[in-house]
Amino acid sequence: MKGQSMPLNVVIVAAILIIVLFVVVLIFTGKIKGFSQDLESCVAKGGNCENVQSCGEKGEGWTTIPRTECEESSPPQKCCIKIL
């Protein structure tokens, strides 16, 4: 009975190692940077870069999302998005 559980453990460990290796390759080839930029994109989240006042002037059902590329613009803006 114990002899059957050993191959399953080896398969699980091998699968985890393959996933880790894949992530390391993505990091060192720079491919993961594009993924992280998409996470910070206001447009990818369904919003628009606007000043905070104009987002608030749209009425209820609108909010801002922090830590997007909008804050890096000049002058700094916020990502304004409609709440469902």
C-alpha cells in the first residue's frame, strides 16, 4: 500500500517544480512585466483616467480605483469606474 503513494508524491512534486520553473522563466525573460502592466491599467479594468472632481460629478455609482497608471500622469488623475 505504501509503494503506491510514493509515485503520486513524485508526480505532485514534479508538477509543482514545473510550475515554479515556468514562472522563473517568465520573470527572467521579461514576459511577466506585460502581465503586471495590464493589472495596473485603468482601461483594462473598464475605467477612464479623469480628475477626481469629474468622477464625483457623475453622480452615484461611480468610484475611483487606486494604484493605476492614471496617477503617474501630469497632472495626476484617478481611474474613474462605474460600479455595477
